[in-house]
Amino acid sequence: MQTRHRAALRRSILMGLLATAAVGLPSAHAAEFGKTPVKLVVPFAPAGATDFIARTIAPRLSEKFGTQFVVVNTAGAAGTIGAASVANAEPDGNTLLVYHIAMVTTHHVQKNMPFDPLKSFTPIGMLAEASNVIAVNPNLPARTLAELVDHAKKNPGKVNFGSAGIGGSDHLGGELMQMVTQTKLTHVPYKGGGPATAAVVAGEIEMNAGTVAQVVPMIKAGRLRALAVLQTERSPALPDVPSASEAGFPALDHKTWFGLWGPAKMPPELVTRINAALREVLARDDVRQAMANVGVDPKASTPQEFDTYIRAQHTRWDKVLAGRFVQ
């Protein structure tokens, strides 16, 4: 009996020593982080707001970690192709996702989603909010939002609006415009905000309701005409463009939010480490100014705050979009 007791005591002491030794040691996945360039997957074509945000933070994160952060554009299906590639990656932090509101809306418009927005990813942190703006080809006979609405009502289904893909933020903006103004528009999806903007400039379609970031260069160059920013106040990036409220449509209030995710089951200590660096980057004056110039407002958060926000947005858009689209 005493022999068995002493053996059990020795096993207990040994297990305690092993547990103590393990405290503070990184997990295997956490230890692999940064050994290769870190991919920031943008699930859209270049030149949209998501791409701009990723390319703004990438070099600063490279400086923080001493390893290269590379933006990888993987476009298609409103971002779900690129997002799925991250969901299926190893949870070692070397493949991350820069995505936006479409994370919690695309399941309403796409069958057989390749991931679960609440289960397939690890929320790392909020990145930003961005203003959306209704911009049209200058040849369209509408110089105000009211004139555009009047034109659309006289030509039901003949005004085409572009988007970065079905279920994306600019798609939602166009759908919201139809609901609020009682007009009928035709949606034309592209593989990113950049191609959608280029299509409006080229006259392939008449308008889009994308982020200020993706259209502001063309607006300032006179190649697009901005009619209204979809919020209650004007955008500092477009101070001469009225808000939707000023234009007579206060219910046209729609902003885009962006965040950083990793694959599910990332080690908590690694998530905390990346989040801390991300918050420092978003607090930099040069980053804040670069984003402000194109109507983007940096919005840092903890991983827990971001997770709560995502879930609240998921619930909100489920209520807004339920029954709106045919699955």
C-alpha cells in the first residue's frame, strides 16, 4: 500500500513539474508564426477599400514583427473564395483575412457557403469603418440624388449599379437605395470594388454605391460624379458632397466596416500578440491621415470586442435581409 502511495505521489509531483515548465511556452502553431511571409488575403480585386486598408497596414505590421506581410488578392463570389482559403489554412497566423461586412451578409444570397462566418474564423480585431457614396457616370442626366431617383423611376430596371459581388457592402447600398426610394435598379456584380468603379467610369454601368475610398480619385479627377454620401453627415474626404440626409433621404444610412480574421482555433496568445500590434498601427498618425484622406475611419478593438460586434452585426443583417433574396 505504501509503495503504491509513493508511486502515485511521484506521478503527481512529476505532472506538476511538467505543467509548471509548460507555462509561458508558446503553442506549436504560435511558434510557427512569422517564419514565412504572412499573407494578408484580400478577397477582392485590387483598388477597392479593402485592398487599400490591407496595403496601408501591411508595411507597418512588417515593421512591427520583422517579417514581411504580403497582400494577396483572391477575388470572386463577393469575397467568399478568398475567405474560404483562409478558413482552410493552418491556424498559425501566417494566413490572415482582411474582409468586411460581407462576412455576415453573403449567406443570404449564396447557396452552399464554404464556411460559417461565426465558427470558421478567429476574430483578431476591427480595422475601420468607411463611408459609402452614390457615384454616377458624368454622362448620366442626374446632378443630384433626387434627379437620379426621378430618372430611375422613369426608367425602371434600366439604371445599372455595380458592386464588388453579391452580398457585398456596395450591393447592400444599392439594395437599400431601391428600398428607400421605391425604385427598380439592376445589379451587376464584379470581382471587386476597383473593377466596379472602372465600369462606371467606362460607361458600362451607370452608378455604384461603394466606399468613398474606391471612388474618391475618380471623383476628384472629374471622371465620376458624386451625388450623396450614405450617412447623416458629410464625409471629410468629400466635403462638397451632400449627405443622404441633406439630399432628402435620411434613411439612406449605410457604412461599411472592416476587420482582420485568422482561421479558427488560432492560439489565444498569438491572437493577443497580433491584435496588440494592429492597435498600435491603427493609432499611428500617418495611418489615420492616409485613411481619412479617402473617407476611412480607423476603428481598433480587442479580439473579444470584435467578436461581440460581429455577432451583433450578424443578428442585425439577418433581420434586415431575411426573405429579401431568393436562396
